[in-house]
Amino acid sequence: MTHEPPPRWKVVGPGLVVAATGVGAADLVATLIAGSRYAYTLLWVVVLGTLLKVILVEGAARYSLASGRTIFEGWRSVGRWTTWYFAPYIVIWGFVYGASAMSSSALPIVALFPELSLRGVAIGSGLLGLALVWFGSYAAFEKIMVGLVGLMFVAVVTAAVRTVPNLGEIVTGLVPIVPDGSLLYILGIAGGVGGTITLAAYGYWLREKGWATPRFMKVMRLDNGVAYAVTGLFVICTLVIGAELLYSRNLALSAGDRGLVDLSDVLAARYGPVFRVIFLLGFWAASMSSLIGVWSGVSLMFADFVGNLRGLPPGDPRTRTGGTLVRAYTLWLTFPPMLLLLLDRPVALIFAYGILGAIFMPFLAITLLVLLNRRDVEPWRNGVVTNALLGLCALLFAALAINEVRGVLSAL
């Protein structure tokens, strides 16, 4: 069932969900480290990265609204090769990501309560995500996500404001400058402002919301724009913290999610233990929102993928929130990855995960260029500017993919 477009002030929903899901702890650490090394010099990259995600998410949603098809149906129409890529990708990605998401969500809790077991809290986080998606409706899921976004936003913005940022230097950071040795950070930040497979899940969340026809196009664009404006501000505040708290004092963070625990200790030493608690709660909210978002959005994508292969009718209840195929993938995200919490990660699996994951963003950009220039999306086809921007996305993410693949190969 679809609904009439809501009043503009109520249009904060699926866009905020997809943006929050894409911004995880690893993205925050990358931005913090960039701020600690280059101060505000790479601020322009945050703005660019946010713009590119707006374009990609808008493109995926525009295709679904204009054509009446899901993004996977669109990919399948491009050629059988898309299925051969997507099938192993979504299976392997879910297995490895499940363990990573559970561990990331557990770290801030264990930092607050050191007597707890990291492995035990990680397993509990996965089970919590499973329960929320298994038993909850889309409306309940959206409200939980908005609450988590509010918590992470308040924590990070409060920390950024507390550092008393230099507004003059922030403005100068909008000038495109590429410092020596910063190329990898530029690619990482541009690719990490809310950028994963969950970008393509936006159309599925729109469908669950009831926004499924072209008359919701303006609503979708407003929703998407507001959501990524909030995300961009959030990441800018993270860069401010890195610049003001770390760069100015020549402090370094650990790599990976552990870097956010390091930062909480720095905040405690500078502003008191209350700030440490607030920031760790924000860290938990960022990690948990990514976990729950993936448990919902990527499960909907998987269900649509299997439904298409099985010839199920569009919108079959088994492929919707609470459906059997959706629940099947949430189980895959939750229980098999627990083995990776107990064992060392197998090299072959990590190799496949790294290669397939690196290709996804250029895959999305290139397939959108094909899908959004077809006649079946009239009158919502790409214009010259949109084609140019999607082409830029494809080139940028292809460069990032090549770098990531090199990193995976060098680690063998």
C-alpha cells in the first residue's frame, strides 16, 4: 500500500536510515586520523564525499520510483554477469561484516564496563539486532534508527563544540588542496561518508515506508538531501575533533575501531569522565545503527535477490520486512559470523571479502549510469550534469577499489 506524500517537516525517514547505516566506527576513525594528520586541509573531501553519496543514493532511489522495479531487478536486466558478482558478494560480505559489526558494537560497552567480555557483548549485540529486525515493523525500526542517530549526533557535535574550533581554518579547509602523502586519506574519506552496499538498500526502505511511485520523487530527494546534510555535518564534527584535539597536540590514535576508545580517553583527560561516557555512548550508537541497518536493509536486498531467482511476484510477503527470506539472511548475519569471533579470520575469506567489497561502489555507479539512461525511466532519466557526476563517482571509486585490491593482495 502507498500513501500520499507527507508534509515536508515529516520527511526524515529512510534517508536518515541509509546515511546512518553507512557511517560506521571505521569511517569515524579514518576521519579522525585525517584530522589529526592534516587538520582542516581535507575538509573539502568530506563535502565532496557527501555530495557523491547523495548522487548515488538518489540515483538508486530514482530508478526504483521511476521504473517500479527494485535495484536488483535493474541490475539483472543489465546482464547475467551482475548476478554472478552479486551472489557471492552478498553471501561473503554478510558473513565477514556480521562479525565486524558485532565486535564494533561491543567495544564501547566494554570500555564503559571493563569487567564484561568483549566476545560475550559482541554476541549479545548481534542477537539484539536480530530480535529488533525479526520481530519489529519497519516503522519501529525507523524510530529506533532515528533515536540512535540523535544520540551519536549529540555526542559527536558536543565533543566538537567543546574543542572550540577555529572557524577561520574551517573555512580555508573548503579549498581543494592535496597535501603530500594524503591521497589514500582523500580516497578513504570520500568513499567512507556513508558508503557501503547499504546505499543500494535505500529503495527497499522507501518501499517499506510506502513511498513507491514517482509522485514521491520530490519527497525522496528532500529526505535524501536532509539526511546526508546531517551526515556531512556529523563527519565534519569528527574532523574538527581530530584537528583540534589531536593535531594541535600531536596525539595519535590506534587503527580500527579501537581508535575511538583511545579518543574517549583523551576526552576524559581533557574535559572529565562525563565527556568520555557521552562519547562512548555516541560511538555505540554509530556502531549499533550500522548493525541494525544492515540486518534490515541488506536482508531486504538478499530477499529480493532470492525472490527474483525463484520467480516470486514483486512485493511478495516473503521478501518484505518480517518475511521468511528476510529473516533467513538475518540469521546468516548473526550466527555463522559468531565463529569468526571465536577463531582467527581465514585468509581466503578475507581475500574474497576485500576484493568483492572494493568493487561494489564502482559497480553501483556504473550500473546506475546504464539504468538511468534508459527510456523506461522517462521522464526521470539522467541529465548531462547527473551523468557527469555519476561518471566522477565511477572513476573515484574505481581508483579506491584498485588501491583496496592492492592492499588485499599485498597482505597475502
